[in-house]
Amino acid sequence: MKLRGLLASAALMACVAGTVQANTPAHSTSNAEQRARDALAQMTLDEKIALLSGKLPLLMPAAKRPAVIGAGIVPGVPRLGIPDQLATDASLGVSNLLETRKGDVATAMPSGLAQAATWNIDLIRDGGRMIGSEARAKGFNVMLAGGVNLVRDPRAGRNFEYLGEDPLLAGRLAGAQISGVQSNQIISTIKHFALNDQETGRSSASVEMDEAAMRESDLLAFQLGIEIGNPGSVMCAYNLVGGIFACENKFLLTDVLRRDWGYQGFVMSDWGAVHSTEALLAGLDQQAGEQLDKRRYFSTDLTAAVKEGRISEAAVDQAAQRILYAMYAHGLVDNPVTGPVPIDYAANAQVAQRTAEEGIVLLRNEGNMLPLAKSAQTIIVIGGQADLGVPSGGGSSQVVPVGGFRKVLPLGNSIAATFARRGYGGTPPLDGIKAAFPQAQVSYVDASDRAAAVTAARAADVAIIFADKYSTEAEDSRDISLGEGQDELIDAVASANARTIVVLQTGNPVAMPWLSKVPAVLSAWYSGQNGGIAIGRILSGEVNPSGRLPVTFPADISHLPNPVLPGSTLPPPSKEERAVYGLQTNSPPFKITYPEGSDAGYRWFDAKGHKPLFSFGHGLSYTSFAYSDMQATRSGQTVSVRFTVTNNGKVAGADVPQIYARREGKARRLAAWDKVFLKPGESRVVNLQIEPRILADFDTRTHQWVIPAGKISIELARSATSPEQVRTVKLTATRIKP
Ligand code: BGC
């Protein structure tokens, strides 16, 4: 962490000095560039154009499908040693959508929110390395990972895939994940660029946000992720931004990405997100999954456009050069995938388990209900299919876990139902609890039988209820309640047994109308391959919880920037609208104006004075941590914070001290954090540097980040609403390159 801080600050100082940083060592970058140029010079126009379009293997004639069927294939140029690009989803492991690879499984990582809740950069990198190794072993050399869209609304269907509501947290973690994936000599994406923050209207809604607000929020997450992770590819999004489709948005793809950020890799489209051949001129390099678009814009149509002189061959060359560059720079040519190679699933499950254990958040623990005493004789486990596995989110990121899904619940009629599943797999929590409490009699009752659950709870020493809520790509939730009668069930069980623990397994924040009746609540998210074991170990205290919320849990839906989810009251799209906006159209076109602007998540709650149910950054431990000796200093452009954390409790554990910065009249922003593992009685001095762009406004007039001169409060905090110590630092006016 310390070393990363130093590296990050070195990169930033270079930013301040106005130079563009590339993460790849200079020699290999220029080498890749030259090799790409040499290859390009030997290619025919047809070969170049072939690099610019990918197909969904599933929709290819069987005889033409690649040996390994994933999300995409782009044919290579064998005579020049350039391999096929074989793509698989996604950030949570090697997915197997619709089980196109019959019986193929992979290690399921916990959801993105669970990963973000670890606040542990090294662990996220390990997870990236692991899923990337499985992608490679299965024969893929492009992984569609790096999902970093910000959580702006707790109803959004894909929040579970992403890394929370804060651009610094999400961007740094995405960068770590990408660098882990790419350490396998394969390409990772960062996606979905940009502002694809909800699923309603995902391909027909236009996000209307002023540039400064974008730069200070969603774009900053991408900027950090790209600086840190150096992904070979950026995947542009389905939605429109400022009335222009993201995949033909020159502002995003050329002005921001290439001109301002100096990005050298290539832009691939999302599957079914391309609407014109001219998108090439706006900065799109590759049409992925071309069968899902109306036309073969980047193959048949592009060839015609070049022949007719409507698009220059130089534009084709530029896109092909960027793709080749990324392939050389990330090892696809020099270290071609061979696959299939055997995978050590037992070892990889440990990576998933560590992540689950560090990502589970202890939200509430009245009277030290947890860890549960080993003396408990009878434990009743209720609901959530806890006897079969843990839930997973649906859509392209969904991994069929090792062991397969033990249960798949039916979905209603929706676009999501055509490709997503509501599947339960991995180690069942019931098994994890039995293993953690060998002396106890542990039994299970299904949530569907409320009377039996209440009777069993009354007779047991302890009741543990698993409450889950499904989230999926292509669909948002209507509200933030658990639904399916689970609130009533929890209420009834808690009335029958005061020693009731709720384990939430959700892809989003949820409401908890029963909270005052329940002494202990864990958020386990979707906990992945060994989720059940991780939950058991947390309940028993074998593992001390150290997760912290990467999202705000609102107390009431009326506190959200958009109390009604944008677009959710519109009728279904017409046939004509579908024709214009593509296969993924789930609503008529509409505009999304996010009233919070750059103040996404806790910053909105702070600015409006709304008290959340649980704050961003919140999470309890079985030990306690004290903070002392805080100092905040400025030297040149760098603001540093130094303090001591002491574990003054009785058991070992990890703390996540958080630094928030607050300029006068502004909402506070996360500016730095650390994850510190301490034995009882142990102390550690922590040194952190503040990300300067967090202190800045983006000035669209001078086209720079601007830190005005003035005072700034630096808070050492346990969450976004619980500052412990505050110092003031005086800043001089500073400008930073965009
Ligand atoms: C998703 C992407 C995914 C792609 C390929 C799209 O529907 O939005 O995240 O990578 O499909 O499966």
C-alpha cells in the first residue's frame, strides 16, 4: 500500500508537471508501437479491416466458430504471427453465458461490491491475476473485466458488478484488477465508458451532465483505472452522453481519452452499441459482437466506405495500429494462449474466499451478538437457499461456479431473462456454518415456510436468516426493499427469537424496516465460490470482519437524488425505437439528468444533510481501533497525512482508516485510505498522500483541474459520516493537466 501510494504520487507529480504518463515501461511501449507499425505495413486493406470487427461466436455458423466459445472473436493474421483475439467476460471470473461451453465452470469471485468492500488494493490485484489466469488457461486472451461505472442509484441492476460510488476507491481498485488480469499476458478492458450507470434505458437514454461534473466523478474513476491498470482496451457504453451514443462520442473517445489522457490502446464497442461506420472517425476502433448491431458497420460497410472514399484508409490504419499496439504491448503475440491448460480450482477458491472474508461488512452488532459463542447448541438457518449455495448476479458477468449451479430460480418476462440466470452455487452457507460450529446442532428451514421458520427459531438458541435480492444486467429494481416477503419473515423470526442474525446477500443497498429488532446484520453481498465458508468463519470469529461499505445505504428512497428511477415510468419501447436504438433497448429514449452531478453517493447525502441508514465507509469489527498523533502537512503540491492506528481490543483484525478532504462550502470527498492489519495491542504509523484531483474542480474554461488557494479540512474518519480527528491545511492555487 505504501509503495503504491508513492508510485501514485510520483505519477501525479508528473501530471502536475504536465507530462503524460504511460504505465508500460518506455522501451516496451515504443517497441510495441514499432512492431505494430511494421505489421501494419505488411497488411492488406482486408486484413486491417478484419481486425476492426468482432463476432459473437454463438451466432456464427457452427463450422466457423472458434475452438473456445466466449463473448467474442476477432480473427488474427496467421501469416504475420498475429493471433485471434478471443474474448471472455468479465470482472467476476470467466463467465459462461448460456453455458455455451457445456459443463465448463470457473472460480466465481465475489461480486464487485464485495470486492470493493475489502478496500484492499493488493487483494483485488490478486483476484484479477487469478481470473486472468483462468481466462488464459481456457484459451482466452482478452478479458472483458474492469467494470468501473459508479453507483449512482441503489436500484441499478449492474451495481453488483461495479466497485461502488466513489471515483477514487473504484478507480484505484479497477486499476489493480486490470493490472492483475493483464499480468497473464492478456488484454483487459475497462468498461463501460461512460456514464452507463443504470440499466433502464441502457441503450436509449442520454445522460446530460456538465463536463466538470463528469470529470470529477465517473470520468475520474476511468482516468485513475487507466493510469494505474493500463488496460489494452476501453469498452464504450450502450447509452448516449449529451445526445450522442457513447460509442461514437468524439468528446469521450477522442478529446478526453486520447487527447487529455494520452490513452494508446484501442476502443472496442459494447455488444450491440454501434450505430454507424463514422463511429470510427469519432474514436471507436473495433465493433464487437457485430451480429448484434443493425449493420456490419466495421466490416462490409467499412470496406465499401473506404472504396468509395467516404472514409480514408488512414482512419482504418489508425484503428488497426491501436489494436495491434495493444496486442504487442500486452503479450498476446509473444505469449500466445495455448489452452486448455489444467486449473488449480482449489487454490483459486482460496483467492475468492479471502476476498469474500475481507468484503463481508458487519453492519450492526448490538451487545456483541457476534462473534457467535461456540457454546450455541442449536442454530436454525433460514432462507436464501443457504442449504444449496450463495446467490449470484445475472448477465454477462455471471460465472458458472465450480460445482455448477445447484438451483436456478425462474425469471419473469424480460430482456434479462433471455440471457441471465438467478443461480445459486459455491459452498452453501449451511455447510460453512456447520463447519464453523461443530458442536452445535445446525438445521435449515426454507423461507417459503414462514410458520415453520418461526417455530424453529423460537426453539433454537440462535436464528440466522439469509435474505437475498437478485440483481441483473439489463434490468433495474423497482425499489430497495428485499421483496418476496423477506422483511415480514425477518420481523416474525426476530419477534420469536431475540438472538436473530440477518445475513444480507444482495447486489445493492437495501432497506431494513426490521433493523431495530435484529441485533446483528452482515452484508455478505454475492460472496462467490467459497462464500458459505467465508460467512461461517465470520460468524464464528475465526475471521474478524474488516469490510467497509463502498456504497451508501439510504434510510429512505426519498433521499435519493432521483426518488423515482429515471425512465422507470415509461412504457415499453416501440418497434421503431428498438430499430433505432438496438437490440438492448428496454425503454423509449429519455434524458437522465443526475441532480447530484459530481456529488454521487455519500457526497449527495452530505450536501443535503440526509442521514443514511449506513454510511459509505461504515463497517464494524470484533476488535476496536484507536487513532492518534494525526498530522496533515503540505509540501509543494503534495498534501500528506500521518497518524497512528492502534488495535486496542482483544483480537487481531484489520482497520480501514479513511481520509476525507473538505473544501469550504463543498461536500467531503474520500482522499486516501489504508487497510491495516494489527494484532491486539499493536500500533502502526500510517503515511498517506492525498490524490490532488480530489481537492480540485475541473475548470472547463481553462481545461484543467484547478485547486483554489484556501483552507481545507482533512478528516481522519471511520466512515463518510464519522470523522474522528480533523486538521486544517492551507493550499496554494494549483493547476493540474486534465
Ligand atoms: C455487456 C458487456 C459485456 C458484453 C459481452 C454486454 O451486454 O454490457 O459488459 O462485456 O455484453 O458479453
